[in-house]
Amino acid sequence: MKVPYIPEPFRIKSVEPLKLLTREEREAKIAEANYNVFALASRDVYIDLLTDSGTGAMSSAQWAGVMLGDESYAGADCYYRVQDNAKKIFGMPYVQLVHQGRAAEKVLLPILLEGKKYAIANMHFDTTRAHVELAGARAIDCVVPEALDTTKYYDFKGNMDTVRLVKYIEELGAENIGVIIMTITNNSAGGQPVSVANIRETAKIAHEHGITFMIDAARYAENSYFVKEREAEFKDASVAEIVKAEFECADCFTMSAKKDAIVNMGGLIGCRDKAVFELIKQRTISYEGFITYGGMSGRDIEALAEGLEEGIDENYLRYRIGQMQYLAGRLEEGGIPFQSPVGGHAVFVDAKKLLPHIPYYEFPAQALAIELYLEAGIRACDIGSYMLGNDPDTGKQLEADFEFTRLAIPRRVYTQAHLDVIADALINIKERARSIKGYKIVEEPPILRHFTAKLRPIE
């Protein structure tokens, strides 16, 4: 299906040179990196799709803000600006700065999970799952079954399965569940959106059982744009109005501002409970820094204040989502399987379907990521069994619901020509898919292993 490319609603003011290594050079570099794409030097990557977190291009207004940043340790002007913008956008009375999303999780989740055994989410992402486990609890995923069929169209594949959620609460006991988390968009399911109706229903269930309802807000703006396109109630609403409707349901939120606020560093925690906020502030001072800078420089805070407003601009979001739809259209024409419909920040290629001969314990999504680097110098990452890791109780390799190779597109960075290079590379790989082999882990840490594990190809 041919999808027209939506032109950039901006002009390019600064450029960074790129270099494409030879095939032989790339083979040497990935071997030196122990077949872990995180260990590659960025200078050895041509198109970097490892993550959309902190990799976006800031605007001229944001760069101007860098010069205006107030570097005072306490009470800086930029702190008050980001507070005002965040409270206006999210409608939360209390907002705390931290340096990124996992810092927000490190501060908030132990408070919510103290004395609790479980956290339930539509799907936990890797750092969220890790912080649940580090707090002594277990993470349970509860996404709708439609998400599991990558070929089936469904408007809101990121939704919580509320029927199963109620069953989990009944089986586990509400008193044992510290938090119910709604990740918007649902990254692990393929960047899939969540409807406002589902957010409302999930919040209602949580509150009826006395459980805190939290939003992981990393890609809240992209989620809101999908709601405007697909949920009848909101077809005439602005993105800003949809954000308000989503967050009025939540007791608290964590946010990596490195995604939809289009900054290179930053995060937020929001909450409604003053007593919880006092605990958040205490932990922030211990782990991040004083409450008015939260581990960030004043210049980064100023850029964040501006980025919060730019991230919900509908012309920008139309272009942003359009990039994913264009790339997905090219892949569909080339017979490349992916999570359909395409999500908001990435195309999630279905490595299980593309490489069916590689079992989950030989990591097909990681194998495809490595092959993509060898083919065209493109760095992507595994969202599958390799990332999921081992069972924290038994130590055995877990089998993920998906074996995705994620092509995360940085914001305002790559052009249509770059997207065509990506599509052409995957189509070339498809022609020799049967010859691609899996990988084994030869060294790994116990938590978040995919960042530093060492692998070897299966001979």
C-alpha cells in the first residue's frame, strides 16, 4: 500500500555529517561489540534507530532557551516555567522534575509498591519492569488479545484487557497490588495507542479496588493524536483537550521527556496526593538533586518547558505519525511483516514471521537487528525474548509475546530518503532470510541484560 510522505513542517538549520562504513568494516565493528548493538560507537552507525529517546532534534526556540537557562541551584526561573507548562498540559497539581524516565520510576515505584507484591500494566517496558522487580514486586502484563496478532487491524492495540484485569485483581487480591500502569502509547506492543475509553474503564476498576492508577506518559502526545484520528468522541477535540481527558483519570504519572517533549534529557513525575508528593520530593533530593532542578541543568529545563508545548503541536504530530505510516507502507509493499497498524514512534518488524526458523531462545529479533546493521549500517534493537530476559524466580529464559525488531525513528532527524534506505535494506534481507542464524548469550548481568550482554552467533 503506497502511503504519501507528509512534508516536514520545518526547515533544516543545522546538519551533522554521516559516514557509511564498508560491509567488511561493519562485520568487524559488530564482532568487536560482541554482537550487542548498544556497544557500537555511534560514529560507526549510518542511520540510528536504536531509540527515539533523547535523540530528537531540538528547535531553534529550544536552542535559544538553552542560552536563557537559569543555572541557580534552587528556585531557578526555568523551574517555574516548566512547572506552569506541565500543570497546564497534564492538569496535575504536583509536578516533580527528574533527569529522565527511569529516574521517575526509581523515585515513584518503590513508594507505590512498598509492602506490595504486584504491578499490573497494559505492558511494562524494560526499565519499568526492572524497577518493579527492584522494588521486590512482580510485573504482570495485561494487553488486549488483539495486540498479539500482528497482521490484524485494530484501532487500539495498546489497550488494557479489562476483563482479564478484574480476574487478576480477584486472584491476586487488591491489597497485594501496588499500582495499575497504563503505558501510552504501548511501546512493547508496537507503539500502539490506548483509547480514552479504555483509560477511563481501567481507572474506574483501579479506584473501585483502592489501587493507584498511574500513566507512563512517555509518548502521550502521539497517543492523543491517534485518539483524535480513531476515537469518535474526540474527532473534533484538540490534542491538548485529549491529553486533559487522559490524565484526569490518573492518580500519578511518570514521564520520560526525552520522547514527546523532544529534548535530549529530562523527565517528570506528576501526582494528585500531597502526602505522596512529599515522599517524592524526599526521594528526589536523595537520588536526583534539589527539587527545583531534579538532576537537570537549567538549560535543559528551559528546553523542556518549550518542548512540552511543541510536542502537542498538531502539524508536527501529523508529520511525525506520517513518517511511520510512509515507512510501513514501503515495508508492506515489500512483504515485510510488522505490527499493524503501525504505531507512533517506530515500526516494529515481526522477526518471528520474517525469521521463523530461529527459535525464541536464539533471539530472532536480535538476529534481525544485527543483520540490518551488516546490510546497511542501520542500528535497531530487539523488543523480544532477548530484552525480556530470564524469569527472576527460576532464572530460565522467558519467551516474549512478540519478537520485534524495533525501528525507532528520532524526532525531526531523518528524511524520506533515509526511510527509503531502511525499507530497501529490509527488503534485501528478506531475500536471504533463511540463511540468517540465531545468537547465544555468553555473558549477561541479572537485570536489563540487553544493554551490556555479550553474544555469539550460533554456528
